[in-house]
Amino acid sequence: MTPPPLTPAGLRCAHQVEPLGVAPDRVRLSWRLEGTGTGRAQRAYQVLVTLEEPDAAVAWDSGRVESAVTADIAYAGAPLTAGGRYRWKVRVWDETGSASGWSEPARFEVELDRTSGWHASWIGPSRIRESVTPPSGEGPVDPVARALTPAPYLRRVFAVGQPVAFARLYVTALGLYEARLNGRRVGDGFLTPGWTDYTRRLAYQTYDVTGLLNQGDNVLGAIVADGWYAGFYGFDPKRAGAHYGTAPELLAQLVLRLADGSEQRIVTDGQWESSTGAIRHADLLMGERHDLALEPAGWDVPSFDATGWRPVQVRERDATPLVADPGPPVRVTQEITPRSVATDDHGRHIVDFGQNLTGWLRVKVDGPPGTHVRIRHGEVLAPDGSLYTDNLRTARATDEFTTAGGPEVLEPRFTLHGFRYAEITGYPGEAEITARVVHSDTPAAGNFESSLPWLDQLFRIIDWGQRGNFISVPTDCPQRDERLGWLGDAQVFARTACYNRDVAAFFAKWLDDVADAQLPSGAFTDVAPRLTLTGSGAPAWGDAGVIVPWTVWSMYGDTAVLDRHFGAMTRWMDFLERANPDYLRARELGNSYNDWLTPGDDDTPPELLATSYWAHDAALMAEIADATGRPGDAAGYRALRSKIRSAFTDAFVAADGQVASGTQTAYVLGLYMNLVPDDLRAAAADHLVAAIRAAGWHLTTGFAGVGYLLPVLSSTGHTAAAYRLLEQDTMPSWRYMLDHGATTIWERWDGWTAERGFQSPWMNSFNHYTLGSVGEWLYRFLLGIDQEPGTAGFGQLLLRPHPGGSLDWARGSYRSARGPVSTGWERDRGRFTYWAELPPNVTATVRIPSSHAAEVRDAAGQPPSALADFPAARDIQEAVFQVGSGAHEFSGPALTDVQED
Ligand code: BGC
């Protein structure tokens, strides 16, 4: 029986659902296929793109293209019109040659022309602050409070004479904005326009505001705040408060298409007026203060009496490019009600949300006017039950409200706190309290469940750490005076991040920040956007400039990101080679953080760590060059890699497979980056296990080694050792964190210990995702959801589960670029069963480990197509099956447990 044709669905443009603003060179199309049956595949596709106006003209008809590719399809039609509104659809032919119907159409709109498309000027309140007092210094006046000023409110009244056919609002700020139209909030994004290096690139958002306009009088308004642009940020108090500028400004352009076809444009210019309202200050680190009696009620509707509002100051735009925001908006994605509210001896309410999260509180109150409510935020409690805030350093993370009286909602708008607990003072009555969870809205992609509840909890807290730190850029932590886009942290966690959530658009945006920050020398920086920190070139940090684009390509099949940054990556590689002509990376190590935050001494030689990352870059560059049709470059990078490998071997690998310094990280890097000669790999892996054993079955890795540790153990036949580390419950271990109340991954293995209590408050975040990079192993190894080496975009899967430890069963899924991949396994009375459900248009090699691999059977009773050595043999083999889409099950004798002791 022929199965029904495949259905293309889930259409995306530039990894976004119907983006209203996309740069022409970012238009890449993708879809997923839905369909029942096994072995389903796409043979060919046809894409049709039409310009909505003036006459639905065809902009691109790809014709029938013989290809299985469903992502990364570059638009190749007539030049895209700036501001143009396009519709597109796709149909496919399946493995039998039958055609699908056309997909539901999807839309995209092209960004405005970066020079001629903008008619707006920057506006701000008439008194632009000239200087900002830094938060240092003693004295009666609080220096921080002196640098915090009221958020400007901006408004413009305009008349519309006809019905509106459609309207778009293009808007950005130096600082943060909340746009308002006729009394309504525009869009559901927060902290817009997000963080970029505002001196290099300004992102703007586009909103469909057709439904918010009236025939007659209208008001377009905005509240702006300091944000990353002018607020306190990072940890350099000398410059805090003025990283890019001293006061926020707004740039907006409202374009209306009227019923008669004419266009009306309202832009930020001298016709706007400004005042202030309830928001007395708003700062990302310090928090907000609202005096609700000062809110000019109705300021954003036409009937408002704006007496006393002042004309704005106007400043012409400069040449800084304005780009449609390529990333996902920051949104409120969840609300959490308190688990408990306790009152301490001082009448302070301590609210526990049961989860460390990033966001803020919404408090509904009904009380007398003039009540002063103060909300402080903290991740943990001190031993006496009070809020612990020492680890926030200079971040005050305090929101304060003076009520106007009656039923009111107390909620900040331009700040962000990392917290599990809140301390509320001043509110006498019964308040309705909610925590609002805020982050870049990256849809969940991964799932994990097992027979060990603590392991499921580990999986969850890894994802919570990601949510709390993916906020316009991937930050290290969301609570203290730092919150920077550290490159090292991001590269270590990138693959886990992609499995957990769809971060394709998020990383596409941030990789522009990384490229913007790159120095003329070619050095990638320690943080991006580059702010108070000027460090560059640090091993494992700068290398993110190659590793993260490679990871995005690998996970999403996105070659656009590789082409876009190929030049920057090449400059980085040239920078390294210029500095290190003998192929040992010993110079230009910048701030060399080395294996940052190892639990004991960091004894891995910096040149070893640096050289291994360089070799890794070269290997990835060769794949990148191949994937983007640059065979000459690929050959060059392979040759470079082999020179680095020889230099590494000569300098660091002994004849018996020992790797210099003997740290776990030294072995892990040598093995993961494939720098240990092939005939010494097994010996080196044994040395690694010996080092783990010598540490009492504990890991000793810091940031640079941790993500590769379990993958290296499993790939060298030491999955049993990987499980011992995973299940270890004494410090340092993931379980130690869990057993001591972690609800997000800690920055340090010893963030809190039973013996000593809290680590030094100067660096002790309880929400830092990097050590959560073990998530990648849960997906790729434990569940076995991986792809064939060298392939990208999850078209050719490698399903290779690694059972072990005290786990009886596990199941999980990953919503890949080709659709959901679900797998699971069970060990029961000597039998091992693995099942997998695969989307159309994939092939998979399934490798089932078994002590008697030849006896493994699929659901139809068929034997394996081949037998292969389990990694590093150890008398174990794998039963190999080749399958396509659909549901599959395999079962056979389980592995005899390999003991490592
Ligand atoms: C950050 C890290 C970062 C490190 C660099 C710390 O302050 O929190 O996560 O990677 O500095 O050494």
C-alpha cells in the first residue's frame, strides 16, 4: 500500500517563524516533513516565493530541485525589495515520486534599506545627562542612586484620515524601549532592542500594529530606560553607568498604508514631547523604583492633557547600521507562584519560588496610598533564613514601589534579576505574588526521563540554567554585576544548548556580536559584545569564534552562518599561526583562563590546553571549508592540523601514552581533539581512568575540560567510568550540587559545601550553565541521539545508546532540523531493548551494544546487518542496523556490566 504523500510543515525563514524583518542575505528557507510509514524520504522540492504587492508577482520559482535538503535553502530569485512583504510555499516529491500538495503559505518581510529606508532621528528628553557618577566613593549621598534617573516617557499625537490597510512600526533604542500605541503595549518582547555593540550595529524590531490604529487621533509613545547602553553593567565600577552613552534615546518609524493606497509616516523627530512618570529609575543590575502616584494616567492616549511636557532633543542618525533583529525576542515564558512565604522577626516576607530563575516579581496589592514596598532578590538563603546577597557583588537587584492606593500591580519593566528567593518589606496586607520567568524565547527541543529521578532533575536544572542565561546574548550568570557574553562559557555549552532548545536564531544574532568584537589583529575577544573588558585571544575563549559557528552548522545544517563568518574565522586562524610559527600555541594567550575553576589546582599546562584547542579549530575549519565549498582551504586546514598535532605529540605525549601533567583535562583534550597517536589512544584513555580513580572517582576538570570528559570516556570504551562520575554524590560532582539544593547548575563545584558553607562571595554564582555541558552526553551517548561524524543537520543519524550505571531505563527526544527523533532503552533481566521513532527523510545507523551482538533482532526478527566493535572493544560488540523513518525496536542480550574499579 502506498503511504499518503509527505506534508511539508513548520516553514521557517532565517530560523524564525514569519519574521517581519529579515536582512536579504539572511533569507534561508527551511521546512519539516510530516508523514506516516517507514523509509519516507524527500526526493525533490519546489519553492515558490511571491511578492505580496503590487500583484503577487513570482519572485522566485526554484522549479523542481532533486534534493533531500529541507533547510538552509538560499533564496535565489529576483533581488529582494527592502521593506517588501513576501509569501512562500513549498511542495515535495517523496521516495515513490508522488508529490505533496503545496504547504500552507508562510510570510517574511525584508528589512528596511539601511540608509535610504530610515527617515527618523534619535530623540531623547530635553536634558540629556552629561556625566554619570560612578558607584565608587563614600559620603552621605548614595553614589549609585545619584547615577539613576527617571525613565523618559515620549509621545507624539497624530491624525489618520482614512482606514488603515496595514501598518508597521520599526523601532529601536539606545537603551531599552517599551513602545505604546493608543494605550496599548506594542508586542510582547522585553528588554528590546536587546544587546549589541551599539557603536557597531543597532538591532530594531518590526511590529504589525494594524489593529492598534484608529481613524482620527492616535498617540504613539515609548518609555525608554538605560539598559545595557547607559546603565550599570559588568563589573568595572569605574565605567559603570556609561558603557556606550549616558542617556537613552529612541528611534521609531511608523509606516501606515491607507485605504487609498497612499502611505503615511510618523517618525521620531522634533514633534515629540517628553516627560517622566512612575518609573523613577530602571537599571538592569540595580533594579527599579516606581512611585505610582506620579504616573501620568492616559499619557499614551489622545485625550491626555500634555501640559508641562517638554519638547524633545533631536539628534541626527549617524552611519551605524540598523539591522532587523535576527534573534528571538526576550519574553515572559512562564509564571511561578510561591512555594512558601515566611515572615522573619523583622516583619520581612521571604518568598521561595522553589526554582532559581531569571526575571522579576509581579505583586498585586490593594492598600493605602504611600505604602513603600521593597523587593530584594537572592539565589539562596543565609543560615539564619535571611536573604543571602553577598554573591551579587555591587548588583543591588532591588525593586521598590510607592503605591498610589487601591488595587495595583507592582511590576518592573526594564530590569532583570537572578533569584529563587525574594524578600518583601513594607507591604502589610495579603499580596498576590508571581515570579515571571524571562529569557530569549527559544522553543524547547529536548526531553529526558529515566529510572533515576535525580538524573531527570539534573536534566531539568541544566535547562533552567540555559533559560536564565540566554538573554539576548549567552551570559555567564544572571544575578551579580557581570552578566557578560563570555565566549568560553558559550562554546563549552553550545552543543547542549542546541539539544535543549532551538537556539539557531539566537546564536545567529550573537555570532554577529562575536564578529563585531573581533580585534583588527584577528583575535576573538573574551566577551561579546565587548564592553568593559578588552581581553582577547584566550585559549578556549577566543576559540569559540570557530567552535560555535561549527556547532550551529552541525546541529542545524546552517551553512549561512559559516559563510557569514568565514572571513572572521580565517583571521583568527591567521592570528594564531602568526604568533606561533612552531605550532605550539604558547604566545598571545591573552588572559589565559586555562581550565577555569578546576576543583583543585589547575595543573594543566596552558600551552597544552591552548595547542589542543588550536588543533581542534583547525579540524573544524577543514569541515567548515568543505561544507561551504572551499576545498583548497579545507586541505590547508588539514595540513595545519597535522602540524599542530605533531607539535603536540612531541611536546606533551610520552611513549607510554601519558599526557603531560597527567591532569584529567590534559587527557581529555588530547583524546577529544584526537592529538594522541592512534596506537596510544587506548593507553592514554587508561591513564585518564587511572587519574579519575586516583581522585576517588571524582572529576578534576574545570570549564575547558568538563564538557568533553564523559564523551571521551564513552568514546574510548570507558562508559562505566563515565557513569561513576555521573552518579558520584560527593564533591566535586553534579549530584553534590543537586543534593544540596541546586535548581540551576552552579558556577563552582564547591559553591557551597557542608564543611565550609558558601564559597567566596566574589565569585559564586548559583546559576552558571557551563558545568551543565554534561547535557550533551545525556543526549548523544546515554540516549544515543547523535549524527554520523562529518554530517550536519540531522539527516544521517547515528543512534548509539550507552547504557550503564544503575540506570534501568531512559527515554528522550530531540526536535531536530528534520523533525523529532525519539529514543529509549530498557535493561530488564539480561535483555536490552532500544526503540527509536524517526521523522521522514532521515537515515540512521543504529548500534546496539550487546554481550552477544549477533543475537540482537529488530521488531521483525531480522538479525543485524553487521557487527562492529564497541568503542575500544573490551570484548563487547555492537549489532548494527540501517533504518529510515518510522518506528523501530531492537532487542537482544544486554551488556555484561563492565566494572571500572
Ligand atoms: C565568569 C566566567 C568566565 C570567566 C573567565 C568569570 O567571571 O563568570 O564564567 O568565563 O570569568 O575567566
